[in-house]
Amino acid sequence: MDKVRVRYAPSPTGHLHIGGARTALFNYLFAKHHHGDFVFRIEDTDIERNIEGGEASQLDNLAWLGIIPDESPVNPNPKYAPYRQMERLDIYKKHTEWLLEHGCAYKCFCTPEELEAEHERQTAAGQAPMYNGKCAHLTPEEVAEKEAAGMPYTIRIRVPENEVYEFDDMIRGHVSFESKDIGDWVLVKANGIPTYNYAVVIDDHSMDITHVFRGEEHLSNTPKQLMLYKMFGWEAPKFGHMTLIVNENRKKLSKRDESIMQFVSQYKDEGYLPDAMFNFMALLGWSPEGEQEIFTHQELIEAFDEHRLSKSPSMFDKQKLIWVNNRYIKERSLDEVVALCKPFLAKKYDLTNKSDEWIEQLVSVYHDQLSYGAEICDLVDVFFEDEITMDEEAQEFMKDETIPNTLHVFKEKLSELEEFNKENIQACIKATQKEAKARGKMLYMPIRIATTGIMHGPDLASCICLIGKETAIERLSKF
Ligand code: GLU
């Protein structure tokens, strides 16, 4: 097999979407599995839709995920450059001339209004709308005349009659399309800029692309591309059309769906870990052999096998992402998790009087349960409030008549402590158990509610340590 070369070819019309990131990831895993190249190319021919910074944002988000292209507009291989379609117009032009000379394409002078009217007529007659071939047989003189009159034109491909375009899709198996179902489509728009289906063929061929993994919305484009490969006498790459990503209601992920964060940068901003995202996305439409779900970058490269790409839609399971991310957070050192959480804490709370040690202790209490960085702020309010607040259930619980004595004993023990640390606080709880004869729930729950206001939480001694001796005693005195 030739050296594997794949590409991810986004339009710079937005930021890196989950769907795009998954396409990039599968191409990347396939390339690296086969020791091949992963190329990043920009399809920017839809100029009105391009956004400022779109390309850099795509590249930055890929880099955050750990996907670094071997070639890209910022890291070009001179053999294949340039990597932005708008910088390749002269390359397309040469090929267009060849197609025109060989009768494979023709100039079409139909106006948008004419085309629109024909489209409506065909639809009303229950026909599939396609170009009616009006300009397909203009004589050279007629063409010259219209051009001389300054009439704008597009260039259309002359779709061959009675051809069948078939290929073995790496995911879907054998697929075939008939040319009679495809009207003469536009290769070059009136502004001289090629359409996607045209430019992509020239680029994939001239960049020696061997395999293409892309979204299933491109399946119906493939026969259009195959007819060009055939006309030019080029070998087409192998195609694999990946299934949709759907939400929990089995609906296609659309950019407007607010139930799921759709852009990679949003996950970065919420404190998800890039290697967890990489791992999670690799399982969106691909499954390894066996039950393993947590993989390193390198393990995924080794395990990746295109035969195990799914034929059915893959569900974006938020709970699973949270689970995967938590697994990665647990593996990180406390220092790393503190670094992850601190910006979120600093944004919500005033940390000026909090020592680094205190912040570290705070994060360490939640280290094992944390799903993503920003979540820390949903968990730690009780450590930043001046007063505790109890809900009704806690208030009801605190009515038990044995509680004041238990709390009193505990408070006395705490007051005597010289070194206020977790171990010593734990010893005070134990001593209170004996002296106040309170056990289990009747020991822990009152102390927790009195000091934090809440009925459940992480390790009690650690919580009291974070609250501090003075505040804990003050709170205990109120009961
Ligand atoms: N620019 C196209 C897209 O973003 C690429 C399609 C392809 O991979 O051929 O969908």
C-alpha cells in the first residue's frame, strides 16, 4: 500500500464542532495507525461564510486535543502546498481548461432566475429537480457571442450518460449510484471560484490522499467526485462515510441544539481534560474489541481499526463523557487538579484570604468525585459562606433531643485541640462517640449539619478542617 495520507478539510466558517473534531480524530487515528500523514486543508471557497480566525481556531482546538497535523497551511510540505483552496485557484483553472477542451464541461449562461423557475416547474411536476441541459449544446459561436456580450456564466460538468458509479465504502460496504440521477452540476461558479465537489477532487488527488473518512452527509457527493476521477483518469481514494452523532433523543446533533455543548472550546472552558475528550470522542462511532473504555492516546492509535467503525448513529452520551473525564481527573496529581480548578474558584469566590494550602485541601476533598473543573464551584459553596443554611429536612433532623449534648461534647473536644488537623478532628469525633454515646447517623449527621448546614458531603473531618477552628466552634455553639 502507498503511504497512507488522509486529510481533515474544514471550512473556516466556525469553531471546531464535536462532529468535525470526531472526523479529524478518526482520520488522525487511521493515519497514525498506518504510520501515515494527517493533512489539514482549508476549504474556504464559500467566501461569504468564512469567519475571521476560523482556521486558527480549528487548529488551536485540534492542538488542545492533541491532534497536530503533519501538514497544514502553517506547516506546509512544499510538495503539496498551498493548503488553502483560495490560494489554489490557478490549479483548478488549469484543470477546468482541460475539462472544457475535452468536452467534459461546458459554459452555462442560464440566469439564477431561469434556474429557479425551472426548479419550481420540475418540483411541481413531481420530478427530481436537476439542470435541464439548456446550455449543454451551445455552438462555439453562440458561446463566443454570449461571452462577448459580457453575460456571466458558470461551468458545468457534462455528466456522462448511463454510467454507474460504485465503490466499496469502508464503513457502509458496496454503494452504487447511476449517472441518470445526477444533473449536470456546477464545477465553477460565476465568480470563478470552484464548488466543493470539484475542488475537493483536485486537492485530494494532487495531495496524494489515499483514504477519506468524512460525515455521511457527503455520501451523495461521492458519485459526483467519482465521475471527475474517471474523467481525469485518476485513481480515487478509498471512502468511508461515518454515521451521524445524535443526541439523547436520537436527533441529529445540530448546532442549534442547546442540550449539548457542541464546540470543543466549550469543553476546554469548562475544565474538561483534553485526553479524556480524545478518549471519549474515539468511542463516538467506533468501538474497540473487548470491554476496555479508557485508552491512552497511543493505545487508541494502536487499537484503531476502521472495520470497527459503526454503521449506526452514535449517541453523544453526556453521562459517559462525565464518567470518562472523572476517570482522567482521578489519575491526575493533586497539583494538576488544583491548577485545573483554581481559575474557576477565583472567578466565583474571593480567594484573597485563602492560603494555597487551604485551596489545595479544598480541592483534595473533591478530587475523586470531580467530573470537570468548573464543577468544583457547584460543590464548595458551604466553605465560602459566612452563615450556614439548613433546608427543611436538616432542620427537622436537628430537633432530636440528644443532639445538643452531642454537639456540646464535640465542641469541647475541638476547643481543646492544639493542632487543628484532619486526624485530630477525626479523633474528636471518635471521642464524642464514646462520651456522648451517639453513634453512626446520630453522631455524624448533627456535626455535619451544625458545621456545614448540609446533610451529606465528603469526609467530615476534612470539611471541618477547611471551615477552621474558630468558625466551627462558633457554629457548634448555636445549637
Ligand atoms: N469541507 C467539507 C466539510 O467540512 C469537507 C468534506 C470532505 O471531507 O470531503 O464538510
